[in-house]
Amino acid sequence: MSSGGDPVRVVLADDELLIRAALSALLPLDGTIQIVGLASDGNEAVAVTIKHEPDVLVIDLEMPGRDGMQAVAQILDTRPTQRVLMLTRHARPGVLRRALDLGVLGFISKASDPDDLVEAIERVHSGQRWIARDILEAAMADDSPLTHREVDVLRETRDGYSVRDIAKRLHLAPGTVRNYLSRAMQKMNTATRHDAARTAHERDWL
């Protein structure tokens, strides 16, 4: 833990009130962490982080509406140097790789000891990477055949967007989106892009 100096300013984003309340009470106890903002969903996480400019954003991966990954992507577009520690209840295969590619520095389970969470926040604040052991073990079991772009288009498909809308959102040509979807469908052995998106999600590849 830190010894001396200003406390690490943290925004905490989690849709579960009990976890939000518990962590906001526990983390500041030793004086090394200051909670400067709370958020209950992805949209609020973006707004609160942009407003308070914390040293570290601690954000839940799975939230209703815009999830943690989508919120972090938008935040990093505005604040590319924002340090992010992601929380998850389940160490799902495939998630770690996407988070690291996005720019997340830390990844920790909600089942972790609070002291480990404090250390993870301080490590991330100092620019170091922190990945919990159970997350690493799940990542090593990741056997997804999908490329990053195939994951992107399947995720957008699962969110209900048309090929034209996906192309606009990802800044790609519609034909390129169709090519990614076609390759993903072949790898998933599915007849439609929606089936491919559902299968990939069920296997925790999205």
C-alpha cells in the first residue's frame, strides 16, 4: 500500500448498489484512496469519469445497457491516458484479451480480497499492469478462433445493428463488414450472422 502522498482519486462504477456502497466505504479506510465519483451503469460511468477526471476508473465489466467494455472505449476516446481497473464476477475466456487490447491496465475478480483490490488500484495508478490469477487462468483456456474485428462485428450484430449501421459505427465499408461476418459464420458453422453472434456469446468469446 501507499505510504504518504496524495490519495489515489477513484471513480467507482458498478450496477450493484451493495457492491458500490461496500467498496466506496472500504476502499478509503487507510487513507490511500479517495472516491470522487460513483456510477451505476455504463452511460453514467462515462459522464462521471469525464467530469471528475479520476486517477483510476474502477468499473464493472457487466452492466445493463452500455457494458463496462463499451463505456471504457468511449472514455479512452476522450481521455486516452485514463487508467482503468476492470471488475468481473466471472473470469470469462476471451474478455481479458479484449480488455488489454482496449487499453485496460488491470483486471480483477469481485471475489478478491479488498486488500488485493487496493493494491491493484495503486499498481494501475502507477502505470503497472495487474491481472488476477483466476483471470489469467481463464485467458489461457481461451480457444476463440475469432479475430478482433470479427468479434467487433458480431458484438454489434448481437446489439441489433444492421450491416449498414455496423459499418458506420466501426468506420468500415459495408462490404468489409459483410466479409468479417461471413468469415465469422464459417468459423462458427452457422447459417446467419445472428446465430454466429449468439453462439460466440454463449462461448464467452464476445
